[in-house]
Amino acid sequence: MSLHIKGGTVVTAEQAFRAEVYCADGRIAAVGENLDVPAGAEVVDAGGQYVMPGGIDPHTHMQLPFMGTVASEDFFTGTAAGLAGGTTMIIDFVIPNPQQPLMEAYKQWREWAEKACADYSFHVAVTWWDESVHRDMETLVKKHGVNSFKHFMAYKGAIMADDEILVNSFQRARELGAICTVHAENGELVFTLQQELIDKGINGPEGHPLSRPPQVEGEAANRAIRIAEVLDVPLYVVHNSCRQSLEAITRARSEGQRVFGEVLAGHLLVDDSVYRNTDFEFAAAHVMSPPFRAKEHQRALWRGLQSGNLHTTATDHCCFCAPQKAAGKDDFRLIPNGTGGVEDRMAVLWHHGVGTGRLTPSEFVRVTSTAAAQIFNIYPRKGSVSIGADADLVVWDPEGSRTISAKTHHQNIDFNIFEGMTVKGIPSHTVSAGKLVWKDGELNVEKGAGNYVDRPPFAPYYGAMQEARRRKEPTGVKRK
Ligand code: DUC
Ligand code: ZN
Ligand code: ZN
């Protein structure tokens, strides 16, 4: 089947220009004016609208088994909700239990993801260490298209990676040409602060942010960055929520280190007052880690995004409904951590980013798709509007609007952290692998239509850079 998108303005991370886009066999076959396309193509009228790469959410947790329960959104419902919001690819996480072979966990997640209706890929978490992990990392990179490994510096007694694991894994990732990613919170400090709060009788959701102050995140971000610096491996810090971790990234980047930062739509727009709400259900629905922060941090995060020290936007989409959150009714430590957002990320970023003048449309494209595609090495197949790229596109109506609500969203969660927010700028059409899957408010998705996306290692590129740095010569200069 083929699709002909006419009358719109194509927006990429580099430029905006009037062009038609013709898609055939799941790829972009032509981009230009007055295209001569074969008869029979389905036509989309994009008059007055923007045609952009579909969003990439590089941080989701569909059907994650976590904190004694399983996230309510699965790979089908979650990718469908993403498509309704203009996101055409997710990068989710394989998270092995400590002592579980990485390959076993990876195969389990691949099986769960077969029902996805949009493309997906996996970061793999390193939650423990032995020779088998060392070996499996190589298998994942060389045979299974994994080029990023995740490290949780929090969740002591469960999936936390201590410094020994970080050092072993970072070293191995460098050898393999993979990028390391970290959830930066000092798990020892969180554990101690949690206990102190409980001892003082603070057991409600208001204790959650108190046990995870910004310093806890800043310390871990800085530690991971310095370990990565010493071991000379690129690092991606997920869900930066505060000024302290942003400053650690900014400092390292100003010293020439290859460090990337991600920010969540929620952290840009929701503040910590939600935890002081006396309605347990409301406050618990916002319990995620790192927590929502005071407004000053939001201002810093926006500036980080504008200045280019934060590169990608994500959601950490990890849904738990009220009955699941109730597990922590008497002890905030037991509230499953996570909130949703995969459907709303693009629209809230457009409204609060482009709509306020903080971002240009091209910058919006960069932070919602292109940067993620580049950092995780799938560009220009993803994150671009170019011939040969996957036909994953969104037709964006800058005049359309929607009031976000759990009553009307497609996400499989009974709550929405953006509830009641009216956004101007919404997807009128979403195209996944050349097929129209979202059209004027109607989803037309097929279980299992999504494909696993292989992400090749960076070895040739980073390897050459590292070698050049060791020799203190610019890249590309050959020694005689
Ligand atoms: N944070 C969450 O809030 N949920 C899932 C995992 C994480 O790091
Ligand atoms: Zn995390
Ligand atoms: Zn996460």
C-alpha cells in the first residue's frame, strides 16, 4: 500500500519546507514538490499542517513487573496510545532480576513485545555482575541489535547497580561500542532517608519526595559521569528532574565529555505540590522516581533543553492504577513507582515548548525524535523525513486542540498527570510503517504490526575517537 501526504510543510530537525511525502512499502519513497506518484495511493490532505518524523519515546516500561505488581499498560495498548499521540517508536527496558541471565530476560521481553503495534527496541539493564553477564552483553550487542545498557543506581536490595557493577559494566560497554545509561539516584541515601522518615511517622506519599531530594540525584549523576569519564565511555543520563543533575551534565559537556541528558515531559510540567495533596489516590498516582520537583527545577530543565545540554524528551511511561498504588496506603515505600504519558508527550511539548516560543518546530522535532535516533544509532532510518527512512510520520495540526483527560485518553491507566490541560497542537494523522494508524481521532492499529528495531554498536566511531584521544591527536589523523 502507498500513501501520499500533500499540502503540508515538512519539518525536520534542520529545516522546514513545503513538500509532499510519498510512502511505499513501509518506507519514504519521495519527498518534494509536485510529486508524480503512481495511481491508487491513499491521499492525506496536510494543508495548513506540519509533516514531521513520528515521535520516539526512548524511555518506557510496558508491562513491567515491578514492586510486587505489573505495569497495567502492555506493549499493545501502550504502543497504540503512543500512536494516538504521534509517537511511532518506543525504546523500552529489559530489566533482569538479580542473578537472572540477561539473555533469558531479553527473550522474555521480546516475547511480551510481539503484540506491539508500533516499532520498538530495548535497552538492557545490568542489575548484577558475573562472567555470564560479561558474555551476554557481547551476545546482545553483536547478535541482537542492543547498543545501550541501563544501570539503576537506586532500588537498593532489588535492581540497584553499585559502583562495582557500574565499573565492570561500563568497561564492557566501551569494549563493545555500546552506550551506558543510568537512572541516577543514590540508592543508599534513599534507603537511609526512607527509614528516617518512617521512624518519624511520615508514611504517606509526602514522604516520597522527601526521601529522594535533588542532591541524591545530583550526586549519582555526577558519580556516573565521572566513572564514564575515567573509563571513556559515552553516557546517557535518563529522566533528569533537577538542576543538580543538569549541572553535572553541563559541566561534563563543557569539558568535552560525551554525556547526553534526557528529560521527561512530566518533570518539565508537574511540580512537587502534588505530593502534599491530602487525597492519597491523587498523591500516590504521582509517585515516580525521581519525583516531581519544585518549580525552580522545571525552569532549569527547560533551559537545559533549550541550550542543548538536555537532548531528548521521554515519559518513563510506567502505569499503575489506583488499586495497585493502594499497596502503599500505610507506607509510601510500597507505592509502585510510575506514571503514564506516552500519548501526551508530543502535544504537551508542542503546547508548552513551541506554543510559548521556547522551542522552534525544528527544535521540537530534534527533542522528540531526531536526537534519540542519533544517540541510539538508528538515524536516519528513524527521526528523519528522508528517502529510504521508515515511513513513521506524524501530521501535526497546530490549530487543533484537546483537553487531556484519563476519561478520554487511550492509555491503560485510570489517571493522567496532565488531567485538564488543554493543549493547542495535536496529531491529526499518524503514519506507522507507511500505514495510516491514527486519523482524526480514530485509531486503526493491528496487534503485532510493530517491528523490533536493531540498533548497531558505535564501535567504529567511538573506537576511533577514543584511540585518537589516547594519542592526543584529532580524529582521522594517521600516525606515520
Ligand atoms: N521510575 C519509576 O518511577 N518507575 C519505573 C522505574 C523508575 O525508575
Ligand atoms: Zn528510572
Ligand atoms: Zn524508567
